[in-house]
Amino acid sequence: MTASFRFLVAESEGPEEREERRESVGRSSGETYAKTLRELAPGATCDRLKPAEESSPVQRPEVLAGYDAVFLCGSPMHVYDDTPEVRRVLDFMRAVYASGTPSFGSCAGLQVAVAAAGGKVGPRKDGNEAGFARRIAPTEQGRGHPLLSGRPLAFDAPAIHSDEVKELPPGAVLLATNETNAVQAAEIRSGKGIFWGVQYHPELSLHEVAEALRHQADSLVEQGLAADREALEHHAVRIDALDREPARRDLAWQLGLNHQVTDPALRRLELMNFIQHLAGPRRTRREG
């Protein structure tokens, strides 16, 4: 009998942000990740860890090596801030690399992996990429990479972030980019580890995208992305409605989206590819 996957989900939201997110969408970032992973890999064990807040025996490389994969969630954390929380998260990621356990991260998860391996992260010069990252294009290397298998030459994806990767670490492979973000997807190898990550959010539902926009409404209005809070709410209402009725062509057309976003299987494609190509072989070796 094939053993169930053993996944570790690392979330770096602070306690207040975690509770705010639970009040908003019913789950923390780590709980969203675990829910999505169990849907993609039924029966998977999904342990959760908060490396920004605590040290744990789980964070030792020899313990991390017992997992089939580690997943790093999005977070409001700025990895270029020299704080105890950031230092703990970067130390955790270095332990993941040292363990040889394959890892995947979205948004801040990508940024943590970049910084831990020697790359650079900083604020986006154009403010937030909010709601959806548009016209993401795989690079020449990305078009043949299994992380992006099944993606077309250009696609959109859920995204909301104010930081970006400024410089990939030595030896990293740029897999996708778009007009506003030089790094939308990358592969990083450090120590014994391999990391696949994206700047966007394949784990999120459209409802969670709508709530993220509402949470940052004042900032988005200030940046000129919405005329006022009423306009932003109108936008969020349509995204919420599309979440409930993904076959609504009128809503998809109004929002400028296609099946790459509205179809949950396609929206989560990078996660499924990672599980198939890296976590699956790791599980097989563990069983052997």
C-alpha cells in the first residue's frame, strides 16, 4: 500500500494577522495551504509550524528530512527587515535546504527562499500587484520546466504583494516573468535542497483574493488602483461571485480572466506539478 504524503506547512504570519485572516476567510494562510494540499493529495498528513514565532525540534535538518515536502506560505513579513522573526524564518529555510527535503513557496515563501540562499528582495517600485498577476510568461527555461507544465505562453494568476525579488541567488533558474515583476517563478538549489516557487498564489480561492483586496482597500485606493473604497468593493463583489459560480462567462469577461484562473485545477497547477515531480519521488524513496 502506498503511504500517505507527509507535508510540513510553514506559516510566518504574526498572531494578529493570523486571527484577522481567520475572521475574514475562516482560515490562516497555513490552514488554507493545508486544506488545498489535502484536496490535491487526499489523505496527506499536513503538519503546521510557525518558524517566525518559535523554535522547534521539527526545524532540525534531520527531522525535516522525514517529510516529503515543505511548503512556505505567503505573509505580510518583509524579509529584508532585520528582526528576530525574519532571522528565525531565514534560519528555518536554511535548515530546509540542508535537510534535502524539496520545498515550495508562494509570494513571501518565494522571497524567503531567495533571501535564505543569498538573493535579494525589496519593495516593488510600482506598489502592490493586487488581485491578479497579469500576462505571466514562462521563460525559455520555464517552458520546458515541470513546475510550469501545462501552462500556456501567457497566463494570469491570483496575486497580492508589495515586495518583489530583486536578484535571484547564484545558480537559480528564472522560470517566469511579467511586465511588472521580473521574477514570477524560479527554481533554487542550495545545499542539498531544491526549491520551486512562485510570486503568485496557486493555493488561494477567489474568495480569499476578494478578501485580501478588502483588507488592503485603503492602501490600494491610495495607490490609485481603485477610485475609492466603493469601487474596490464593487470589484471584490464580482470576484466573490465568480468564486461561487466559476462558469459565469460574464463575470470572467468583466474581470479579464479565463479558465487559467477560474478552473481550480488549473489555478493550482504549480502545486500539483510540484507534488507529482518532487514530493512524489521523495515519498517513494521514503517508502523504500
